[in-house]
Amino acid sequence: MRDRFALFALAGLALMVAAPFLLQAVLPANQAQFWTANVLGRAVVFGIIAMSLTFLATYGGFISLAQMMIAGVAGYTVAVFVEGAVPRIVGGLGYGLAIPLGVLAATVMGLVVGAISVRTRDIYLLMITLALSMGVFRFVETNIAWFNGYEGIRNVVGPELFGLGFRDPWLFYYVALGTAALLLAGVLYLVRSPFGLVLQGIRDNPRRVAALGYDVALHRIAAFGVAGFIAGCGGVLATIYNIGISPGSIGLGATVNVLIMSVIGGLGHPVGAFLGSLIFTVFDTFAANLYDRDRFNTLIGAVFLIIVLVSPDGVIGIGARLRRLLGGSKP
Amino acid sequence: MTSRISRRSALLGGTGLAVAGLAAPAIAQRAPIRLGGIATLEGPFATGGQDAYRCVQMELDRINSTVGGRRIEFIRESSNAQADVALARARKLIEQDNVDIILGPLSGAEGIALRDYSRTLTGKTIVNGSSGAADTTLRNPSPNFFRFSTDGTQWMAGLGNHVFRNMNIREVAVAAGDYAFPYAQVFGFNIEYCRAGGRVQHYWAPLGTTDFSAQIAQINRSNAGAIVVVHGGTDGLAFMTQYAQSGGTKPLIAGSIMADQTMLSARGPHRRVMVGMISGGPIADVIDDPSWREFVERYRRRWLNEGGFQSPSIHGVNYTTNLYGILHALREVDGDLSNNQQAFQRALANARITAPTGAAVRLDHNRQAISDIFLNRIEERDGRAQVVAFARAQQINQTLGTPEAQFLALGAPSRDNPGCVPAAS
């Protein structure tokens, strides 16, 4: 089973690597570029953020609504410190320093969120993480001196790599894809390590894990730290993709979008986050073409409802269901 | 059991078909001019976005969607007043739908995001919709971004002088939202008012404030001879309602989005204090100008029974003004967008048009409109409150007549830099 998954994962990765070339073969040049950067690329970037939630939910049983806010902390840190951002808040750092600083800030924020919410479960955890993310959202929206309020910080264009601007569609896509693949591999490795096993033990029965002598609180906080790191990577990429960051990027809408991505993808496996974010991005981009432009949100909502109705464990559950359907009544 | 399976397969099949339908891309046709629109049909400014599309639709229908011998294909997209969303929609319009020109967006942060995006484009043009942040064109302007509508600072032109000279008020309380658009408006008011010799006390409140009672109590006790209210949307409504309930009697001066049909058509005690309120802005409900009367008449005929307002909104008029700029330039170049739109962009830069309000519009070297601003008073007419223009400041530029270098040296408007520079300096 595990080998079969590895095979699937490699096939999926190969498909994603080849996707820009395949798109170029079937679409006109500018549309291929659009699909590469603004459908696939955007899906991968938000998939990373959604994966930080899926990681927590799948292996720890924690549904955190703070992940988009944590990603925003990384984005804001980069925007505040990097040279060339408008308006200049602190500036002076190159991307080589600002990006690790951003990811570090997100990791710390993840630890803080984990520590604050360490004694809550289920709906209470959901509420406390939602409250934290709304608190940060309101703070950056009203703080002018550090975050430039409602307008946010613009012109975060990203570093130059290999003589190309970071926002070159192909370069951006492959960097995002590489980051996502590394993070996914890291998550899959981590959950097989002793730390990951304890985490899954906590999900199933925290009391027994504590009785075995493990520090449940510490493991929980560390898991939030890992999720913060993942979200931070996604947040930096999202900020560069959007050429800057504004409070809207971490508001309630964005927070809920990440949850929707995770849920429609399926909370059973981290790869579901990417499937979910791909479906979300495609519908978010094209729903207005398919349906009345004043009411296209209805279509988006209906599609998500159908997915969750048909398969409560999201898109990755559909595969298993199909196998069961086709394979008849094998146990 | 079998029926369960077949229902599921049907649902799955349906979802599969829907996804497959998405994958088939629209093949771009080159013959018509493709004009993309971005306005907010969701979120807090949805009514403004809807009205913008009403006006654009009406004006395109009037010319049968044809200009310079080419058809115009109008592709509408919706944003929710967030910069990221506007950017994603603009990318989709340019790269997927292959539009030549974008008309939009509606709000300030979106405008700055699209300005930055337009700089990365060649052979494409973005013409503003209704976004009014000064910096969109004033600082780091983009060669591909044009704005035929005036900005939030310009909209206050003439108001400061009117309050000081004609109303004879020496001190005012400014109650304003703590974000970019009110900063720009307060800046525009203060530049004139403080230069004339007036004193200003500021009362800032963050966007989304619902309780203004503490500020209103302070203002009512202060020496201020009038209140300048620069809030928008529900904040403005809350301030006015609570001011009316506090029994306030000071004269009211208002920012441009306060004196709007969206405010006046809401029911509540605020309507009593708002009659007589003075404001500045690019439009009014009643302007003594034949082209405006004709525009309003057409608007009401077309839209009044289909959800339109009594009179076109500020966003509708701004989109229309920018659309006029596009149509004028397309006519000049006979619909020729070849050569990376160079001729078209030159025609845009040199365009001289008349806005629906009858105001003459031309662009400055930053591709920003120089146009007329109206001084308005809210009056009861025909049994309803209307914004009536009683004076017009001619040809206001983006720096309100101050030399540009001097204006830029004042710095960007903010709560620490509200533009109150005494005459001596």
C-alpha cells in the first residue's frame, strides 16, 4: 500500500513537472503561461498553506484556522524587511535574508499559536485559532506604522534567480513545485519518525500517550511549529506571487478558503491539500465564465457542496470509493 | 444497494463532466477589440460595482458596441475590493481571455496593485475604473496605467476655502477613517483650509468602527465651528446616526463618499442632520449642465426599474468617464491597437474628453485626470434628499495647484501627515 502510494506520488510529481510543456503543446502560448503560473502555480502555493492545515488535522487531529494568518506573518515579515518594498518600513535586507527571516517568524508564530491553544480541542481549538487570526488581521489592518494598514505593502517582487526575475512564470512555478515537493516529502518522513508516531498517538488517545511518559503539550506545540514553518514557506511564495501583501490576504475570506481547500481535497492525507487547492483555484478562476457573472459564487459553493456530499473525506476519498465500487463487495 | 451505487456514479459523472467542461479553453478571436472590466460585485462595495457595470453597459449599447469600425467585446470580472483578488482577475483577463484593455478597478488598494501589474505588461493598457488613491498615479506611476477620473485629494478641492471664507468658520473637527482614502481626502481639505488660516482637530477611527459616541461627545464639547466627516459606507452611516441621536447642531461638511445616494437612500435619523450638509466631489445628483441632465435621464430610463439608483452613483460616473477616454482614443486611432498599442496610448495621453457631468477632462504627464470638482449641498427636492451642486472648481490638477515638487515634498497623506501646513511655510 505504501509502495503503491509512492508510485502514485512520483507519477503525480512527474505530471506536475511536465505540465507546463504539456500545456504548451495544447494551448496558445499566452494561455499556457496563464495556466502554468496562475492556475497551477497559484494552486501549488495555496496548496502548501492548506497542507500545513492538513498536516495538523491528519496526524494530530487539530483543525487550526490560524494557518493563513501564519502564512501572512511570513509574508508581512518579508515585506517589512526587504529592500524595494513600497512603502519602505524597515528595508535594507536582501531576499536571501528576508525570506528565511519570514519563514522563521511564521515558525515562531506557529509555536505561539500552538502554545496558546494547547489546552483546547475540537470546536474550541477552531474558535481560539480563528480568534487569533482575526486579531492579527485587525491589527495589521489598523496599524499604519508597521503594516501600512488597509493598503498593505506592495512591490515585493522576489529575488532574481539564474538571471531571471522570480516572477518569470516558469521559474516561479518550478520553485513553488520544488518547495511543495520537498515539504510534502518532509511531512511524510516526519510522520514516520518517532515524533510523528507520538503525534498520531496523541490524536488517537492523548491520555494513553501521556501515561507512556510523553509530554503531550510539548509535542502539540512542536507540531504547530512545523505547520507554521510549512505555512510560512507558502506565505512567502504567495506574497511574491501577489507582488505584495495586504490585510485582505489574511482576512476571514482567505482563512476560510484555506479550510475549503483542505476539506474538499480531503483531510486523510497531506496530498489532498494540493488536489483541493487545484480544484478551488480552477473554479475560482473560471466560475465567472461558466455561470452568471453576478452569481458565480453560487456555482463555486454548489460544486464544493457536491464534492463533500459525494465523498465526506474529500477528493482523495473518491479514489478509494471508486475502487470499492468497481471492485464489487470485496471486504 | 444497486440504486445507491447508481446515484453515486451519476453524481460523480456529473462532477467529472463539470471539470472537463472547464478544461476546454476559450479560443481567442482577434477581430473585435477585447475590453476587460473589473469591478466589485461582491463584498462591501458591491452596489458601487453593479452600478459601474450598469453605466458601462448603457454607454456601450448606445454606440452599438462598435468603435473605429471594430466591435468591442466586453468581458466582465468581479473582485471583492481586495488587492489580491483584483490582481488575480486582471491576470486572468490579460493572459487567459486575451483582452487588450482593462477598465477597472474600483477601490484604492486594488488600483495600486493593478498599477504595479500594468508595469509588467507590454502592449496592454489598464484604464482606471473608480479607484481614487493619489499614489496610483502620483508616485511611481506606470506608463500603462491611465486615469480619467480624479483622485480622493482632488475631490476636496475648493471645500477648505469655502468653509473658511464663505462659511466663516475658523476651527473645525475632522472625524475621519483611519486608512488611505480618508487620509487623501482630509489632506485635500486641510491643504486649503490650513493655508487660509483655519485650525483643525483630528478624530481618527479605524475602518469598521460602530461606536462613535465618545468622539461625538468630545466634538460636541469642543470649540469647533463645524465637523468634517470623512467616513465611508456603514461607518459613515453609524457616525451620522449617532451624531443625530446626540442632538448635535454643528454644521456638517463631508467627504465625497458620504454625500452619495447609497447614504441618502438608507433610512434613519441621519437623514435629518444630513440636509444642508456641504461636500465636494466629482459628481452630484443635480448639476446645472445639459449633458449631465441627458445622462441622468438615459440612466433612469434604462435602469430605474431594473435595480438602478435615482441618479447614477459616483462609481458609475467614474467608470463612464474612463470608458469615454478609451472610446475617444480608439476613435482617434480607428481601432488600431497594433504596434504594442503605442498609437492608442498616445491618443489616450492626449485625449480631451467631456465627462458625463459636463466637466472637461485632460491628462497630466503622469496620465492622471485634470478636471472639474463640484461643491455640493444636500437639499430636499421632490420629496427626497438630493446632492445639489452649487459651485464648480475648474480644472483641478492632482496637486491642487501647488507646484508638483512642493506637493510631493509634503509627503504621502497619513494620520501623522494630514496636510495641515500653515500659510507661512
